[in-house]
Amino acid sequence: MSVLVTQKVPHWQGTAVMPNGEFKELSSDDYQGKWYILFFYPLDFTFVCPTEIRGYNQQINKIRKLGAEVVGVSIDSQYSHKAWIESSLGKLEFPLLADLTKQISADFGVLLEDKGIAARGTFIIDPEGKLHAQIVTEPSTGRSIAESVRLLEAAQNPGLTGCDWQPGQDTLG
């Protein structure tokens, strides 16, 4: 199934490592009524992925001021996530979700079946579970956290945001 902008995202659930280091069952139901950024990354203990995770962690206060949360997802286990956080990443302010069955990645259309991992996918989801923005890139291309935040702000803006619109600028109507 491919996720399409303007449609409801698929229901998802799995075990996550929470900011307090504990494991918790999380699902899309936990984010009902909230904006959130769901992002997929290929694997723990790699080179590009920690730069993005740290980037979201650095922007979490700004994202939360916008009334949104962040959830990271990879095909690794919750145990791998926890070991990676403790050995390399340091304190995270958002959960990392395990997708061992690869079903969540498949449902969101980011599973690269030939590689057995997820592409880099960023999904901006509104309080009703509707998808506002989706960007998917190959594993070697890192995402822009600033663009994720800009897309969130644009999605929350009732006006028409023109090319290269930045928060605080006038809209087209």
C-alpha cells in the first residue's frame, strides 16, 4: 500500500523505546488528536541515521511548540534501539519504534524489499490522522530536519503557502 497525501494514514503499532528508556507499546491511536512527524530510517548503528535522529532531537522543542510530536521508525528491534541510544545517541526526547515485521514500513510504502530496510521517509500527519506531506529518499540521502519543520508549519497554516514560503511570511490568501 502506498500512502497518499490527503488520505488517512494506515494504522500502525509496535514496541518503542521511550525517552525514559522503557519499552512501551505505541500505536497511531496514541497520536489521535495530535500533529506528528513519523519518520523512517534504514538501520541503527549506521552513518547518516544518527545525524537525522540528533537533528530531530535538537528541534524537538520547536516541534512541540507547534503542538506536534516525533516518532522514529526502523526495522531494528527495540533492544537494538535501546543499545544504540545508550552507546551512541545519548538522551532522546522522542520514541524510536521497532518494525521487526517490516509491516509498518510496507504500509507506508517505504520498504525497500530488495534491501530489507526502509527508505528515508518523512510523513507529516494531522490530528485526524490525515497525511499532509510525504518525502521519501533513498537510504544514502539524508533528510532536512528544517524542511520537516517548515512542512509542518505550512500544513498548519490556513493560507496558501507559495514557493519557498517560510514561517512568518505572508501567504497567497
